[in-house]
Amino acid sequence: MSFSTQDADFIRNQTLRAISSNRAPGLHFAGYFFNLTVPRFETDGVEFTIDPGPHCADANGIVNRAALLYLADIALAGAIRVFVDPNSRTATLMLRVEFTGEPARGLLTASGRGNGFSPVTALPECVAAGRITCEGREVMRMSGTWVAPPAPKDVVVRGAPWEGGENGNQWPLLKKNQLEANEKAAIRSVEKALREAQNGDLLGALCNPRIKRTAQGATSRLTVGMHIGNRVGHVQGGFLLHAALATAEATIPEHPLLTGASAWYISPGKGKVISARSTVLQSGRNIAVVRTELFNDERKLVLEVVSNHAARPAAA
């Protein structure tokens, strides 16, 4: 185990707190696990923050990209949710991210603003844009498009705590004999990650897909669980994009700098396993472009991603 006893205990406590809070309608496991806070939630802009710790940053204090992409997606979704009823469902259509190369070390602050829903389309769409900073340094820029479709059958959506919904942190901690099957599975996943994490990178072990290089590029498989789920039981959009980008990076190790990506959300990430297939579209001396497709276990297309990768500059 690469964690101190104190850090491992902290992570276990975070896990049980997130599982217990997840039973409250409105927010999901990851939001509670990351201790997501929302200092600002208004029509002219929102602000979401994550204070890093051993549950999301490695031994060097660098926050794992899975947490960054989770924050980007939920913050921009928040920027459009200020225009809808708190008990409405919203869904990502498209997400664009650009990485500045600055290290994600320190308090993560995601700010964003939506432009309201357009009446032009049958299902109104809303565009939002924002950025993530760490201690004043810009780490990521992001933009995307959202809609507010009906909730899945038999699913009741409730507002998040910052929308007036229940705060799951006020719910009592569950005892082991009160845990349901999916909750026990989440604990097993975290315990496995504690054993396998390298350099204290818990999220790398917890959220990265299992990747295999192929003659055409790379493939991967991501086991679905509540630790990467949203409040309607599908894989949260930021975690889907993280799985796609991790697979894409494996195809072009000679271009190790991920500079940006555009993702189109085709269908919900549901089922037991999400599989990915990455293909190199272009690989030059300095720049590479990779296409990645994600599928559910029924082979239905879930996500389509095109990412840009760059080589490091030559040593002086």
C-alpha cells in the first residue's frame, strides 16, 4: 500500500460518508467523496470547488484528471441548471476541454456561465463555458452544450443541496450491516484501489479503465459502479471522458501531452461495463489526433471523442 495509515483511514471515511450521503436524493457519490462545495450558484455565473487530499491527489499533490473532468462537467452543468427547475434532469450533449499544461495542484475552482436555453430546437439547448483554476493558475478551459430531457422511467430527480435539495452529509453514517450490494461493491473497489495505487494516486487505480494496446491503437474496459455514477444511475460525463482520454493516450506514447478534446455524448453510459476503442487519425512529428469511441455492454455507442496530443519540446 502506498498510503500512510492516516491517509488510508481518511479515504475509507470519505468512502463511507459518500455512500451514506448518496442515499439522499439530489447529489451522487462522487460529489460527496470529493467534498464538492458551491460558493456561488446564480444565473450570471457559478463557482464549484474541490479541496484536494489523498482521495483525489497523488503523493506530489497533483489532482488526478478524473477529478478535473468530473468538476468541469458538473460545474458547467450547474451553469445551465440555474435556468431550470431544481428537480429537472439535465444531460450533456457536447463537452470541449483544453489543458493549459499548468499542474492541478491546490484548491480547484471551476467557474462557469450559461447563456440560457434556446427556443430554436424542439428540445431546448443551453451552452455554457468556463475554466478551472488552481491557486490563480488556469489549468483548464471548457465549454459545452446541455439539454433538460425527461428523467428515465421510474427515476425521480431531486435538486442538489445548492439548489435547495437535501444535504446528504446530514444523514447518519451507515453501518456495515446496513449496506446494500452496490454500496459494498463501492467499498471493495476503493479497497482494491488502495492496494494497487501507484505514487498515492487513488483515482488512477479507482477510475482508470483496463487498457490494452492493439495494432490499430488501443482498447479498454471500465467497470461501472456507484463510485463513478451520476444521480440517475449512469456513468457521470466527466468519468466517461476520462476513460476515453486514458485509452487515447495509450495509442500515442510518443505524444504524451494531452492538449485538448471534444466529446459528443450519444447515449447514457449504463450497464456493467463501458468499453472503448481508440484509433490514431494522424500522427506527425509534433501533433497527433486520436478518435475514441465508448460503448455500453450492449455495444451501443455512448461517447465519441476526438483528442489532440503533442510531443514534448526538444531539450535545450
